[in-house]
Amino acid sequence: MLVRVLYHDHCFDGAASAAYFSRFIAAAVHPGARFEYTGMAHTASQTFDPALFDGDENAIVDFKYSSNPRLTWWFDHHQSAFLSAEDAEDFRRDQSGRKLYDPNYKSCASFIRDFARDRFGFAPADLEDLVDWSIVIDGAQYPDAKTAVELGAPAMKLTLVIESAKGSGMVQQIIRWMQTRQLSEIVTEPEIQALYAPLYQKHLDSIGIVERLAVADHGVVFFDLAGHDIEGYNKFIPYNLFPDSTYTVSVIAASSRTKISVGSNPWAPEEPKHNLASICERYGGGGHARVGAISFAPGELEKARKVAADIVAELKS
């Protein structure tokens, strides 16, 4: 039996969710199943190619819902979980008990963990550290911004590799390792170490670039990274540089898309008042109440800059 798992690519929680789900299915539902993985990324015109669902069982974890009838499992915790009202209605009509949604969870891996434990009695102690770190990383549960930027723990080092490695091959290898190995072991793999060293240097360089470009005004930090060969950055850098800020808005011109990232400071002096997912949804994006993003086509940099300026103005007000 082939189980196809579509997961949120280049995301620690996406990888952890795929790993936990696979271990659960192999132990409690389909012993001996073969697993194949497909990384999913948010794009300007998000669709699900029917060819993606080529397994005997097909799952989506930590990513948007699909109404494709071949989808048999779904877990997500993002506020912006549905591409359309029709998809949301399809989900509401589902009677399988295997398509689950709860935006109250800080990580999708913890959502899958609780479901597998409560419904199937599946509760492997060796995966608890993986789930705990998914909550810390995806739920921004670090004690402070400095800790989040310094990348001291093995899970944080792996996050840098997962978020920044080219392609999906290494992420999928990490997913397979996560099912049976501790994070402290995985990070010592030669392949991980070879990737981590240059990525960490690029991380350090990005701190200086953000510090040079960022403008902080009325609690909102804005910076435009187009032209700096940066396709992603540690989202806590602005809060370490500007601890009194409440929000961050940034623009990145990546190879596959132009992206606006919108975030809120977990350690802000004042509680953030805006729902960032709702703001991003107005422009075709989404996310969580405290962090969101919008994707445009690679050539739509000026459009992204205009939208980013509008969001900055709204957050400042």
C-alpha cells in the first residue's frame, strides 16, 4: 500500500507533522505501508493538481484543504485553511472522521499527536520531544527573541536547514529520520552539517542586512529584501533588533514567488490587536492570527510593495 503525504514544505512543523503522521499510520492503521512525500508551498494561484493524489491513501498535513475525492486524511491548524467556500463546505459534509481542523493548536504535529492518542491509543514516548519542539517553533514559544535567533538547540539548527535547503530532497530525508531518531542525532549527520555551516553564515549575514534596511515606525518594522539574494530569514530577527516593536512587514523576491511576510512580536510590550491572517486573506494570502503571508507571482514585485505599504499603514494606525 502506498500512502502519499502532502506536507507544508520548508517548515519544521510541516516536516514533524509528516513524520508523526507516517509513524502513526504505519503502526496503527496500515502496517507495512510505503510512504512517499510531496512538499507543498503557498503560491499566488494555489491549486491542487489531481495527479498529486496518487496513493492508495492520500493525506495533507499542515497545509490547506483539498476537496479532491481521493484525499483520505487531512490535518491543519491554520486560520486560512480553505481555498474557497466550496472547499469549506466539502469539509463540513465529510463524515469520515479522518479530516480534522482546529486552529487552536499551536502546531499541527501536536494536533496529530492528540488525535492518534485519543482515537487509536497511539502514543510513542520517543516522539514527544519532536512534538514539543514543533510547539515551540511553530507557536513561537521561545523565552525571548535572542534565543530564537541564536539557534542553540538541535531542533533550531534543523529548522534552519529545513527552511533554507534547496529543493525538497533533504527535507524528506529529515522526515524519514524524524520518525525513529532524536533531533540531537539527526543534526550530527554529515549531510546536515555540510548544509548547516553555510546556511548559518548566511543567517548571520541576513541579521546585518535586516538591521541596515529595516525602518521602525509606530511599532511597525518594515524592510524590503528584494535584490539581496535572500529567499527567507529567521522571523525573530526584527524583534531581537527592535524589541519594542509590535509588528513586522517584509518583502522578499524569491525564485518561485514574490512574498510579503507579516508577523507580530511574541514579546511585544503591548498585545497585538490585529488579526494578521484576516489582513493577508484580503490579498489572497493567509496564516494565523499572529503571523501571515501573501504570495505573488515572481514578476509582481511592485504590486507586492504596494500591498506591503498598505498593510504597514493599517498596522501603524
